[in-house]
Amino acid sequence: MKVFLVSLGCDKNRVDSEEMLGRLSAAGFSFTEDEYEADVIVVNTCCFIDAAKEESIEAILDMARMKTEGKCRKLIVAGCLSERYKDEIITELPEVDAYIGVKELDRLPVIIAEHEVSTDSFKRILTTGGHYEFLKIAEGCNKRCTYCIIPYVRGKYKSYPMEQLLEEAKFLADSGVKELILVAQETTIYGMDIYGRKALPELLEKLCEIDGFRWIRLLYTYPEEITEELLDVIAKNPKIVNYLDMPIQHISDKILKKMGRRTSSADIRNIIARIRQVIPDAAIRTSLISGFPGETEADHAELVEFVKETAFDRLGVFTYSREEGTPAYNFPDQVDEDVKTARRDEIMSLQEQISAENLEHLVGRELEVFVEGFLPSDGVFVGRSYMDAPDVDGFVYFKSDYDLMSGDYVLVKINASSDYDLYGEMVEKI
């Protein structure tokens, strides 16, 4: 039977999807990129916020059409939405034939085949093009921020054993991956549950010993968990790019407390200062939430001023999404949607100016760039610097007289900049 898989949501979900594909391949299933030709369709869903839920439901309904318009005989919903809303889906989406929660994704081949099948020694099937890939180092979360549904869906924090991660990383390197990106709901407390210590620095150093990786990137680091040891490991290892993704969500102590965040305004300011002291050229990305229940104009103004003075290299803002089953759902003083949106837009407009100024300072410099591809219509190559994570940050557009391939690394002289992107010419291939 031919399988068509739709993967939605975050990069951690992508890893789950790649593992599902690997298990299906080991069980003897084949794949198709045409949903009309698929005998089985799997939708790996997300339900982090309302927009993600809506996208997942739309995808399910769209794929359900293949039961009449295509060859589909079985429609399976997997992942977070299935874990959180299984009873509702059974009632409201009768087109769905099976539901797989996040803790039973390994059972997908059995559910499709309807009998036991072997998937021993399966390997992930890479879907990013193979030149960069994500290594999920843990599952679940213990933080229980009052706005977040993840701990209720994904469960408690569970680190994967280091030996398992190193084996998977070697597989990725042997597969041609040049940039390894570490992900989890939170990477900074890796190892606490199984080793009794923060083992991320040790894991990073062992990953640096693996031949093949040129860049190792770290995402989802929490400010209160960043240690001197971690910063020192990043600073001294050239393979680890000087990039820290550090979601802080707000800067008002009142709002941070209501969010259930385990940090304070002073702590956040101190860790940012320390990062910039230990790693002077560090690119810091953060995410913020606008319109959290009880956020006043004064709280918002404090956040705006903080963004202005900190001048983050990369920043994203989400309007607060009221999620059933979370403590914040029942908080008083819910903020109107139009106010949330206006506050988000104000911060993003400010960040656009900040980003433009930050990038302008790079004009004249030479940067190492990871080649993503070529744009025939513009006659330029497109890539990313160490300051740019895939899918969320900007690009470097550059001209070259050489034939380059995705995954190549080149040195680019930056000649111009815009709000979020850089432009230049290739100096040499690295």
C-alpha cells in the first residue's frame, strides 16, 4: 500500500513524522507524493494554539476528500490533536479511521497493516533535503506555564539517553547532514531526569566530535536554565554556532508571574548581558506573547521599551491564544483580540526597524553562508548565516560565478541589507 503523510506544526513534530516514515519503510510500505494515489493518508497534527488546531482540522478535511476523489482507503490522524481531542474527533470527523496519540506513534505500521509487523532497526527518512536536520533530545515539559497545553499533551520531561542521540547523530552525519539543530520543548535541562545534572554541555561536546557536521545549532533554551558551563562550551567550540533561541515571553514581573514563568525581569536582563559578554557576536532570538490576561498598557509599554533597549537580533510575537485546559484559560481580565493584535503589530514594527539597523552594521563584512538553493528568476543563490535558523529567520542572497549545491558553505561579502535579509557576492567556497 502507498502512504501519503502530511506533517504539520513544529520541527519536533517533523522529527516524529520522519520516524513514522522510517518505521513504515521498515515494515515494507511505499510512499507517494500524490495524495490522489495514496491508499493510506496520515495527518500528523499540531494543537499548540488555535491557528495550529484550525490548520490541522482543515488538513484532515482536505485529506478526507481523497476517500471519494482519490484511492484512499484509510485516513489516520496522529500527533497532538489526536492526543488532546480524540473523543471530539471521533464524534465530529467520522471520516477518520484511526487515531494515534503522541505516545503510540510507533504503532502506526501495525494500525495500517492490521497485524503485527517488524520495524526493528528502522532509520528516519529525512525530509528537509538532507543538508540540515533536527535532533530531538527530549520529549515533554515540566515547566507548566499557565498558557501552555504542551505538558498536558506531551507529558513530563523525558530526556533521550545520550548514547541513543549520538548514534542518531552519526546516522545523520553519514547521511550528509551538515547542520545539526538540537530541539526539545526545552533543551537546557537535558539530562536532569536521567543523569541528575544538566548534561547539555557534555552532549554538545560529544556531538562536536562527530565528523561531518560543520554547524551545530541550539534551539529552545530557557533563560533561567542557561549556565556558565553551557555558554563556555558554545564559546569555545567553533562547530556550535553563536546563536541562542531563548523564548522569554514577557518582561513585566507581574505578567511573568501570572504566566508561571520561573524567571524575573532582572534575571532575563542579566542572562542577556552575560551571553553578550561571553559570546560577543551571539545572535539572540526570542519570542513574546502579547495580550496575556491582565496585561495592561503599562505592562505593554514596559515590554516595548525593553525590546527597544535590548535590540534582539531575531524576535517573533504571538498574540495570546486562550487554550482550554490551561490555568490561564480561566484567568480574569482577558484582553480583547483587537488589542492583542495592535500590541503585537506595534512590537513587530519596532523589531523591523531594529533588525534593519542590526543588519546594516553587517554591510562590508564577510560571512560564512550555508547554501539553500538557487533562484533562477533572480539569478542569485539563497542561503543562511549563523544568525539564521531554518524557517524562522532571514536569508542571505548572493551572486556567484560558480555552480553551487544545497549544503555547500561559502564566504559571502555583504554589500547591502534590508529589514530582515542580507545581499552580497560570493568570495570563496569553504
